[in-house]
Amino acid sequence: MKVNIVTTQLIKPSSPTPAERRDYKLSFIECQIPHFYIPLILYYSAQKTSNVKQSQIFKWLKTSLSETLTHFYPMAGRIKGQTLIDCNDQGILYAEAEVDGHLSDLLKSPEIQILDHLSPCKSSGRVTDERELLAIQVNFFKCGGLAIGICHSHRIADGWSICSFIKAWAATAAKAWGLSSMVLEPVFNSAPIFPLRKTPDFEPDPETPPLQTPVEKFVTKRFVFDAPVIELLKSKAMARWPGAKPTRVQVVSAYIWKSCMAANAVEENGTSVISHPVNLRKRMIPPLPDTSFGNIFQMAHAVTSGAAAKDWIGLVDKIREAFGKINQSYGKKLLGENGCEVAENNFNEVGRFLVRKDVHGVRFSSWCGFPIFEADFGWGNPIWVSSTSFSCKNHVFLFDSRSPGGIEAWIVMAEKEMAKFEQEVDLLTVN
């Protein structure tokens, strides 16, 4: 299946950004995040697009994208120094591509190498030559199906924020089909909530070298936890702790964590830590609007060592406890006088473990429950959402699966360790 790039251009906001909005301040959290891209691909069937010219669809998408960027104007800017985005309307990278194949064939047996070509930038988790904060590639299949590949810089937005952007773009595009959808304005409140009070220790410049210089070959593979498997995991956990209600993300994370430790040969007396970004919008008092834009999260983390590393049900409890700490009480502290110190301590606490060579670490990023499947451009909701390859060792992306109640785990590991991991994960269907 070949992917041919037809055209590449910069899409700019339809209206110029006012001078008073030119300097977009970054929050304390954003100044801790390097400029690397997070990949995402949305897939749409040809239910309504087969009778519409390809050129017309591309035109509608570009026009609506330009209109949407007027509201999400920082995404069309460029990083300026250590603490600002220059909202100069230089635009985002936009590409159109034709795929020599059918979407149904791709969905039957997804191959990571093909998915990579549907993405607008190399999703390597490292800084690339691109200066754009957002890149989009619209892929048109022979059958009329579409795949919209999106890469955004984590420096400016978390996963929830990019979902808000995509939904706004989709609602704007849907108007061309005669559909009426409400387009909600973003609320740029991350910097007021987490103001920067000193020069950050980390210098997030576009010229920053890669986050991680790979010394071994990394591979990305997709593992599917279907709903019955997840219910089995939850029932085993609840059998030990009657009354406990672990979430599907928590039990899947615990099972993956245990398997990762086994695959990485973590010694019985070794230490392992996992981290999970937690969306703060509903955990603040009062809750923040869903359209709050930026990086508005804190890290839940759990640590284990010794024989406990082999007890995945015990790991569920550690993860539940870690998530439970990021609650409304915690959110209240973040809005208090020492809120920045609380946020800084949160990042530092995780960082102290992850920088140690004698500690095994796994980074999770969950999109489960995010409204990404609600992005209807006028031809229905996505039939699938995926990641691509990624070059950050022991990183796990979790997505809602195509079947209700399931989870897809996109896991990045060193090639030799992935073979061991596959042997450990014996409850799953591996694709």
C-alpha cells in the first residue's frame, strides 16, 4: 500500500491575530515539556464521501482549518525563546496524500510501517526540522475513505486540548455538509493557572537535540485488550479488594507494567516506576471548562520493588492510590498560594526516579474516554483512532478500541525486549 504526497503547504489563520495577542505566555508545566510531536490518526469510512469530488473535500477541509486556526491562533505561531509562543500566523504544515489501497484492507491488519506514512511528520518523539507546532496530513483512499494524520507539539497542548481543536475543526467543516454543530471557543488559561515565576531550568528551544538518542532499535506494537479480558482483570482485582472499583485503564496499566518489568528483567530487588498524566480540568474547584487549552495535567506515579513487582493485582492498588491523590483536594492546592511549588514538586518527584539508571521506568499516556471519536467532519464519526511508531523506550499509549469497552495499547520497547514482552502478555490478541 503506497502513500503518495500530492501537495504540501502552510495553512494560516483566516483572520490575522491581533497585536495584543502576539505573545502567548507558556505555563510552568509547558516550560518543562520539550518540543516533540505526539502522533494521532483518525480514520473515516466512505459512507458520505464517495459521491463528492476529492478536490472539493480537500477544499472544505483547508477552508475550515484556516477558520479554526483563527480561534486556536497559538498553534499557528512559533516558539520564541524559553517562555513564549510568537503568534505570528506563520501557519501549520498541511499535506494532502493519495493512498493506493482500500481503508478496509488497512483496518483488517494494520501495519505500523504503513501507518507511519499517513502521519505528517516522523513521529519519533524527538525534535525534527519542522518549526510548526501542528502538522496535518489528509490521506484519501481509493475507496473514498479518509485518514487524517495529526502531529502536535506537546509543548503547547495536552491530549485533551488537541481533541478540543479537532472537534472544533470538524464542527466548522461539517457546516459545508449542511450540518449545524456548535463550535466552542478555547479558553487559554493554562498560564494563569500555572504561572511561570522564574526562568525554567529546562530550555525548550526548537534546536534542542533529541529527547533520547537511541542506542538500540525500538519497535512499536499494538496489543488489544477486548472487553471480556478487561472484565476478567477487573474481577480478579475486586476479588482481592471487595468494594474496590478499579477502572479499565488502571487494570490494563497494571498488567502491562508487570509484563514490562518481566520483559526488562527487573531484578527481584530492583525498583520500577510508572507515570500517568492526569487531566485536571474536572479535578479543580470549581472545575475548569472542557475547552481549557494548554497542558493542564499532573503526573500520577507509582513505585514498586522486590517481589511485589510480580503481583499485578497488587500493582492495581498502587495505581489506584496514585490516581486517587490527584483529586479535588489536590486541585485546590494547585490554585492556592503555593500552587506552583505543588506542581513543580509533582514533576520533580517523578523525574527523580526516571533519571536514575538503576530504576526501570514506564511512561503511560491514555486517550481513553477522550472525545476524539466525536470528531464528525460531516461524514460520520471516526471508525478507528490510532497512534504510529514512536521512539521513546518503554512508552505506552492507550486508546479506546473499535469494539466497545476495549483498550488498544501501543507499546514502545527495545526490539529484544519486545519479544519477551509478547511471551508475558498471554491473555491478549496481538495485532
